[in-house]
Amino acid sequence: MELSILAFVLAVFSLAGFAKGVIGLGLPTISMGLLAVVLSPVEAAALLILPSLVTNVWQMLDGPHFRPLLRRLWPLNLGVCLGTWAGAAFLSGLGGPYGTLALGIALMAYAVSGLAALKLTVPTGAERWMGPLAGASTGAITAATGVFVIPAVPYLQAIGLTKDELVQALGLSFTVSTLALAVTLMGSAGLSLELAWPSVAGVAVALLGMRLGQAVRARLSPATFRLWFFSGLLALGAYLAARGLI
């Protein structure tokens, strides 16, 4: 990897870690969106695996709700795995040429939902069938784009979790998505030893960014940051979608 690209990669993970520290999510979304500017979607997804896994395992285990959430959300997470593996062709097979376009559309959809502050509600009795459906849809989008937030994040926000439960549930869902994506990428041309050290360095700078973001969160209005965050993602998604079309 060229030095200029490596510097860009580390800057991306620093920024993504900072966003995750401030609002609790955004690391895979920002990382995939920006890394796709200089790398292929497969290479970007491969670089993302280790930083995403480390930060999300920490978020998943940081609290007392892990076991109840694991029992409640297993249908969602099983759907994520099956959807990711079934949709793997989008990353390295027939859908490969449309990866950038799909990523741009996913980023725009996520940004619009964030800007609109959508508040959905899922009845408890509907979780049995909506969980697997949301998981499978998220998995398919993960396989196509490397981003695992739509529709899992809106779904988790809609099932009535407390603030602390939601943070741990996001960590759990993102961890499962990261592992499912890692299995998909095994043997891929984009998953090579050349990406190992940049990925390890990405862990370090992402954690530093998270720490800085957590410090800033105490002083900055979350609403203000969310506005700029989702506006930036909308612009980035539009750029990637346009590039994918061209």
C-alpha cells in the first residue's frame, strides 16, 4: 500500500472512530464510504473487519444486558448471517460492478433516516417475523456494500430498548455482521496479508478517535453533531452513487 493511501486510510479510521465515540455508531458507514473513494469495495470491507470487530465487541460487552439481548435478538442476528452469505455475490461476483452504486444508495438511505429522525415502533408480537426479515435484509445490504446499518439500526430503535440496551444491542448486531462479512471475504482476492498491518493500525487510531469523540460528546450538542454527520453522509452517498452510475 502506498504511503499516501495508508495515511488516508488511517485518517478515515480516526474520523470514523471519533464519530462512533460521539454518537455510538458510524464507524463502518464512514469507513466504507470514504475508503471506497480510493479502494475497491472488497478491499475497503477487508480493511474494516478488524477495527470494526474490536470496537463493536467492546461495545457489545460493556454493560449488563448482553445475555438477555442475545436471547431476544437471535432471530435478527441469524437473519444477518444468512442474508450476508446468500448475498455474497454482490461483493465479488455478479454484483461486483454495482458495489459503489449500492454503497452510495445505502449511505443516502441511512442519512435520510437519520436527518428525518424517524421514530418507528415494532409490536412485541411482530418481532418473531420482523427480526429475521430485518436481519436478512441487513445481511444482503452488508454483502453488497460492506455497511451493516440498514435496516438493523432502525429496527433496533423501534423495539422499545432502553438507551443502555440499545447501545449494547448495536454492538451485538455489528459484531455479528462483521463476523459474517469476514466469513464471506475468506479466500477473496481483496483479503490479503498486505492489508493486515493497515488494519491493525486502523484499530489503534479508531480507538484513539473513539476516546476523543467520547470526550467531545460531553461538551458538544449531540443534535448538532448528528445534523452535520448525516448531512455529510448524504453528500458522500450521492457522490458514490453518481460515480457508480458513470
